[in-house]
Amino acid sequence: MKCPFCSHLESSVIDSRLSATGEVTRRRRSCDACGRRYTTYERVEDVLPTVVKKDGRRELFDRQKLVAGLRLACKKRPVGVERIDAVADGIERELQDSGEREVSSTAIGEKLMARLRELDEVAYVRFASVYRSFRDIDEFVDELGRLVKARQAK
């Protein structure tokens, strides 16, 4: 492991811990050359499907884009980072388990909205208003009405 401080390639692992979900290993390391300590995170690299965008372009799945969208929707809401990561992990796992080689960005957006609806209704409405490109206040009010009906049906 390359030291981020002196670029030496040898280090010693001081401590290793699994994340709560057991999918990420956190390691504290000490550089053998300069002695400074740093943390690394290990995650198994899984093969994820290619994302087909609305305009037909294809790009690799980017977990960071998913997390960034979630964080923006949940900004100033009582939603912790752990819950955001859990939603991203769930969608990522679902894509891996599907076995599909390609998935549409629309399908990912729908999965994300379904999870946001359960996580935080305000974050859901924020995301939906941008994702579905509401053209006017009537579309926004219609979506709020559907959300209220769904809550009352529970």
C-alpha cells in the first residue's frame, strides 16, 4: 500500500475492522518508512451493469453519483450518512444480483425514488421534482397528493 505522505510502498497493518454491514474492511496502517499512520478501506470490486442513459449513451455505474444525489435530496433533513449509504448499498446490491449487463438510468432513478419515499418524504419530493422535471406547480401538487394518499393507505 502506497503511503499518502511519503509514497513508500511498504506499510504495516495496525488494526482491521469490518463495517456494520460486513462489506467494507477498515484498516489502520503505519508507513514503514516515515511512521505516519493512515486509514484505508477495502471493498470487494463487483461487476456492475453498464448504465444506459436517456440519450442512449452508456457509462459505467458510478456509486458516487448515486450517493451524491441522495445527499443532495437529504440535505438539511434528519437522515444520517449511514442510512444514505445503506440505500446506496441496497441499490448497488440489487443491480449486482440482477445479473443484467445493462440497466437504464430510468430504472435506477425509480429504485432510488422508491427507497427515498420510505426514507424521508421531503427528500423524496425534492428528488422527484428534479428527476421527473415537474413543469409547473400542478405536477408538484399532484405528486404531493399521491404521497398523502399512500401515507393514509398505510
